[in-house]
Amino acid sequence: MAILSEQSLDFAREHISKYYDSDFFPKPIEYEALWYHWEDVKKELMSKNIAKLWVTQPRAMTIAKPKGGFRIVHQLEPIDSVIYTALACEVTEAVEKARIPSEEHIACSYRLQISDGNFFGAGSGWVDFTQKTEELADQYSTVLITDITDFYNQIYLHRLNNAIEIADSTLKPLGDDIETFLSTQNSKSSQGIPVGPAASIIMAEAVFIDIDRFLKDQGVHHTRYVDDIRIFSNSTRELSRVLESLTLYLYENHRLTVSTEKTFIMNSKEFIEKHLHNHYAEEKIQLLETLEIFNAYTNEMEEVEIEIEDEELILEIRLLAAIEKIVTYDHLDLGLARSIIRSARRNKHQNIAATILSNFDFFAPVINDVALYLHEVTDDYFSKHFLSAIEEVIEKPAVDSQICRFWLEWYIAQNPNLLKSPALHSFIFNGPNIENQALAAITNKNVAWVRNHKATVYNLGGKARRAVLNSSRVLPSDERTHWLKLFISNSPVLLDRLVAQWVQKTA
């Protein structure tokens, strides 16, 4: 058993503050309470062995896939997220050193380098992956494409433990603690790491260390991005042999299986033409680099050369053209959609909102980016101009999804103008999510809602309970102070007490 270091805990705080705790959920308000009491939190987390720290199950929801179906995504409890991020920090350097060297461009995904709160100071590696694919396609006539079924959810935790020990034998106690931590999160299941936290990328790359070396020992050349594997040879027969060997190795040593639907062997040049350099791929690359204007008379996109000195206006036109183009595709391109929406969010461009709202179901797989964008660009003009469109969105089929509804509630709950709408007000306060009701209660100073939930706060789940605590900010000071003092003296849960104390001191 090991104890977390102060350095790794400080990194965890910096990482979560600058980036996110889960790529799929709003960042909980509890982090503000943790940072407010940070020295006390660190002292508590360093006061006992990691295995002795209290761990709870994460929130799990489904998010839509562009081509149909759903995948499970997770959000850890805030203290658990700090612990998990710190654990990943402790093993990152050893895991990176144990991987095949980056210059070989075999393990391309997320070369690890801790810098300024970031695990991935060396970049995501996607460009290296595509360039290595083209290089190998020029040298070999045939390619085997494969990936692993439900990879994150199928990772065998004991093999993850083994991988950490193999990377650095002195990390064996940490490997044991990581296995115990994740197993506890999984209700004692020995498989699966959470989907959403950046720390899970480090764990996934650790698991692949021996798999990359196994493939290298087969006498073939390959390149990989996460679990997307491309293997090259001049012999279809050899690739079939390698696929059989890999299938058996993954099963016997990791209890992992290759995806039948995503596994195929084909001509290398044909693969490059159909999958990397097809019309869609080329269009995707050029989409944000070409200035396109919609011709209302011919219903076509036209390239035009115009002189505009305002670079912001040029970007705004490009983003609008791009968002209107991608809704014509059969399926949402996740990477392209995120790039467009995040760029519009950074630059506070409102002009793509109409397309997103009118095609809300299509953009459901990137609901997190959609909600964050809407939150960033919403002002008095926006909320008035788009009110009817937002009222229509809450009736869309996509809102049947838990995570879509949660994000949409989160967005509406923080805007007082939107909450004036009876339909949107009802959508929040008659919905299932106490957390977002509490946000809305703060936004419109709904004292009645807070008082109604004070009496039942001990019957609520952890996230909902802390949301009610935070909403007590709208109560009269004497009422709030009395209730929070009583709660602090009675609560056995550390995070609850920290949130109550934070509200008490900052309200």
C-alpha cells in the first residue's frame, strides 16, 4: 500500500482546474469547495494509505454514437477524481518510458509528458498516426485493420496492475492500489476503467505496452492510435496468421477481444484512397480552410474570393459554412463537429446556434460541447432571439437521453431569462435532476425551493445533497448559517462538510 504525494495531488488540482474531471459532464461545484479547503484536503488524503481512502461508485450515463447505439460514460465523485488523477500522475513517467519509443511511431496516441497540469504535453499523436499509416502503405501492399471491442470497459484490472509493475517494479504498491481503487469503483468487478477522465488514457496506454511489443515480435510493421491498430505486410496470408495470433494473445493474457465488425484485410493503396484520401476526408481537411458562401438562389456552396480585413468576420463566415456543411453528412463527424463548436465557443460566435438548435438530435453525440457553447454565447439578445427554438429543443427525441437532458437542464438553469419561460421552468423543476433544480434556484433566487428541500436533504444522494447545500446561498443569512452549522455537526461525510463550510464562508 502507498500514500499519495503532495506533488501528485497538486498536479491533480491543476489538471482538473485547467481542463476537466470528465470529458462528458459539467464540472461539479464541489471542486470549488475542495480548492477552498485545499491544504486540509491534501492533509486528509496524505494521512492514510490509498487503499484506506473512501471510494464510491461513479455516475454512469449513456451518450449517443453518431451511427446509432450508445456508449457508457462516467464521472467520478470529486474526491475520487482527485485521487485517480493523482494516481495516474504517479505512474505516468514510468508508463511513458516503458512504451515503444515515440520516434518509431508505433504507439502514436497520447505520448505522455506532464507539463502545466497537462498529461499530454507531447501532443495527441494523431498526425503521427496518419503519417505513419501512409508511410507503411507505400512500403507494403496489404493492411490489416482491427480494434478492440469496448476497450476501456473490458480492461482487466490485474493486467493493468502487472503493466505498471513491469514499467517500474518500485511502483508495485501503487499498481495494487490502482487495481483496488478501480475495482471498488466497479463494485468489485475486475474489469473496466472509467470513460471520461484523462487519467484513464494513461491506464489504457499502460495496458497496450506488451501488446505493441507482441505485434512487433511477429515480424510485421504496425501503428496504433488507442485501440485502433493498423498492421502492414506484403502477404495476406501473413496478416491472417498475425490476426489469429493477436486474437489468441489478447484473450489469453488480457481477456480482450477484437471487433469482428471493424476487422478487415485490404489493399494498402485502396485503404488510403477510401479511408484517408477519399472525397469526404479531403473535404473535412479543407472545410475550415476554405471560405464558402451559401448561394440562396442555387442552393449550392460556392467558393468566392472577397476582401475582408476583419479576421473575426472571416472566421465567423467559415464556421457557419462548416456547420451547415456537416449537417448534410449521413453521420455526425465527432472531431469536425467539436472543432467547429469549440472554435465558435472560444470566439463567442452566436451565428452557428440556429443550425445546432434546429438539428439538435443530429448533434446529440457532442451534447457536452453544444451546451458549453450555448452557455458561453447566451446573453440577453440571444436568450430573447432563440427562446422559441430552445423551447422546441426540449421536445426533441434526443432529450429522452439522460445525458442530453442533464446538459440541457444545466444550460437553462443558469440563465434567468430562459427560466422566465413557463415551458423551460417546468422542464427544470419537474425534471429528475435535483442538481440542476438547485442551480436554477440560485439563478432565480427561489427561496421556496431551497426551504422545501432542506428538510429532506439527508434522504438525497451525495451530488443532490451537496447541490441543495450550495443553493442555501439564497436563504437569509441567519437561516442559512443556523442550518449549515447544524448540518456540519451532524454529517459523517467529509465532502458534504467541506461544501457546507465553503458555502458558509463564501455566500
